[in-house]
Amino acid sequence: MTNLKPRLWVLTLTISLICLGIASVWTENAEGKEPVKPKKAEIKFNIGSNTLSYYPFPIRSAEIYRLPKPADLIPKHTAFDQDGIPMYQDKEGKPLYNHPVRLANNIINFITSYQMTKDERYLREAQKYAKRLSDIAVEKDGALYFPYDFDVYLHNIPTEHLKPRWYSGMAQGQALSAFVRLYQITHDPQYRILADKTYLCFAQLRSKNHPWWVTMADKNGHYWIEEYPMEKPTHVLNGFIFAAYGLYDYYQLTKKEEAKVLLQAAITTVYDNIDRYRVPDDASRYGLKLTHQSMHYHMVHIEQLETLYQMTGDPYFHQMSQTFHHDWYGWPAKFKRQVNKVKTAFE
């Protein structure tokens, strides 16, 4: 008897591909053309030995941190130290380490929850976590940095290794937002001082004088904030944009021109490079150094691009947010995933 499995596989795949083609044509007609990125007149800005290029985006009021409901007062799925602070622990029984991004993000969530509920417990927890963040800070050339004291292997790749102590641009930006927002609520001058000192790290670009860098300029004058600062930059997108939110908060508080320019430079980098992260009809790239893709972070990218649209009013960010959304939820993407499922089932 003839083996029907290959024939069934070919038939199923053919039908799926026909449907995919029809859906692609239908979707192209329904969605319109690819987003058009208008050229902008760039401005040069010197900072240290670096020259940055940026577009003078207007900076508007935007809600950059949103919660569907108040956060848990006690974070879940984490270990705690004797002071009730959530810690990073690789495995049960292993050492506990402070995790600057999680500390700062919890502070932001507590402040947002306090604004939603007026429950003083959220404010007390935010201040407790802020004390830990300030206690672990190290000062370099006047700027505060928040160290990681454990090894990280990006995507579990042995060669993508950050050894302690290392510093994360995302942690720096989230900490900046945390201190700014605490100051805005409490008017306690200690938080303004912490914010001012944290901000300074964003002007200390990668150089021989700053081996602990979290920001850098590339050959095109683009300003990058690196979540994982490595010899060959990773250019992780979500961490970069979350870090830029810190510059946004600081500028909203201080109206400092340099802070505005650095924020505009960061937004310019996203504007000029976002298409490099896109994978048509699939999840976007996590970063530019590696080809790793993540459905979770693809959703984060969609929301972040929409936030940049709210922040600047530039329609290109909204168009790219919609394009990223369509790359996952559109019919071509859905059929592509279905074809892969069918193919896997018959292998």
C-alpha cells in the first residue's frame, strides 16, 4: 500500500499556502502600504568627545507607565531577604542578589498604585525599596550607578556573558523614573538629589574614561542606551526604550535642555532603526546583535512604539506600532504559523 503521509503533507501544505497567498493579497488591500518614514532635518550635538545626531521631536505629555489594576504589595514568584526586599536567586539554596531593574520597576508600580488607590502602604513600600536602591548605588564621576553582582548570559549563550560588576542602561533609566516620581509625590529633597546624580550617567558615553558605560554613540551619531553593555553592542530594544522613559520623566521634572536633547537623541535612534527590528509576519527581534525573537517582547515593542507616538505626536511611531501588531495578528502571520504547525505534525 502506498504511503499517504507525504501526499497528505503536500496537499495540506499546498492548501495552506494558497490560503496564505489569498490572505496576503486581501490584507495588503485592507491595510494599505508599508509605513513611510519621512526624512527629517537632523541637528548635531556635542557631548564629551562624541557628536550625536537628533531630530527635534516635540515632547508632549504621555502616560508612560500604566497598570490594569494596583500591584501586589508583596511581589510574587521571588525570594526575599531579611528586610523583606525581593531578591534575585538563580535556584533555591543559591545566593541572593539585588536586582536593580526589579527594584526600580517595583518602586514605579508602587507609586502608580498609590496614585490609583491613595493607599499609604504603597508609598511606604516604594520608599523602602528606594532606600535599598540608593544603598547599593556606587558613584563614578558624580553619577550614580546601580550594580549587578551576578553573572548574566544573554539568551543562555556562553559567549554573551556579563561578569560582575556590571551596569544596565535599563536599570539606570528605571531608577531615574523611580526617584523622579518619588520626589514629585513626597517633595523629599533626597529623591531629587538621587535623580540628579542618576541622570548624569546618561551623559557619560562609552569611552576609555568611562569603562562602566551604559550609553554610547555609533558611527552614525545615534545615541544608544544599552540594557546589556557588551564589547559588541546588543542594542536590545525594550530595555533601550524603558531607559529613555527615565530621561522623559527627568526632563518633565527639570526642563533641562541637555535632558531634552538626550531624550530626543534616543527617540531619533528608534525612529531611524526600528525597521531593523522588524521581521515581517513574525515576532520582532529582541535586539540587533542576535536573531532572538520573543512573542512577549514583541507585544512590549507594540506598546512602547505607541507610547513614543503619544510622547512625540509623530505618526510614524503609530504606524510602526500598527505594523508590528499586524505582523503577529494579521492573516499572513497566522497562516504562516499554521503551515509550520502542519509541517511539524507530519515530520
